[in-house]
Amino acid sequence: MRTARAVSAGGVVLAEPHQDASVALVAHRSARGTLQWTLPKGAQEPGETVTETALREVREETGLDVELIGPLDTIDYWFVWAPEQTRYHKFVHYFLMRAVGGDFARHDSEMEDANWFTPEQARRQMSFANERKLLDLIPEALAAAEGARGGRGTPRGSPGRSR
């Protein structure tokens, strides 16, 4: 079996830029047919930075227009994709974002549903523990963004291209 690397990016989307704000989650069916509630994320396309990927994928999967607050964390894990007989080491770069418009009704067909959840509801609803841990990073990311902007608005920096 061959080994490959996969890069994705996504976001923790807040309804408002504060730690107790509602969080956007999306739902899709697993390979086994169970409904999984997750953070919006998707694969990096050629020529995209991970920030561009995160913004595009969040917009596509949620139907929301979002703006970047700042970087959050990177999750990595291994999985096997049987049709390709490939073992992947996947890296998912997450960013903290806030909704500035849009509508969940515009989510793409990959997702069965998208909705707002309070932080505690989100923790209970989310299918993966490694994504739930990202919710704990929200206060620190908000404080870092506040310090970086010094009252001048949301920073829009990019960590650059993924390797």
C-alpha cells in the first residue's frame, strides 16, 4: 500500500466574534451512512494557500460569507482510502472565522445540513474529539486577534502556502 499526504483547511465559524457565540457545523453522511456533524473543511486546490482553501471551503459547505479572524490549529491524522489502496497522512489547517453574511440554505450538495449551535451544543453534536478540542482554542485566538489589530479591525493575514 502506498503512502501519500493530503492537505485540507477549514474553519471554526462564529456568529459573532466572542467566545460564547454560536458555532457553525455541517452534517454529512459517513461511508457507513451515519450522519456526522463536523466543522466545515475541504481539500486544498493547486495554487491555493491554506487560508484561501479554508475561506472557500467554509463558504461552499455552509453557505455563509465569512471573514478570517486568525489561525487556530492544525490537526493531523492517518486514514486508508481503499479504492486507491493508499494510506494518507492528512493535515487539516483550521482558522477562526466570523460570519458576515450568507445563508445556510446555500450550502453545497456535499452537506446534508448546516446550522448554528451554542458552544456546549456543538461539543455534544460534533462527531470527532480532535475537532471538539478546537473549541477550547477560541478565547486565545480571539485575544491574539484583538492584540494584533489594536482596535483597527480584523486582521486578514495569510500563513502562506502549505508544503
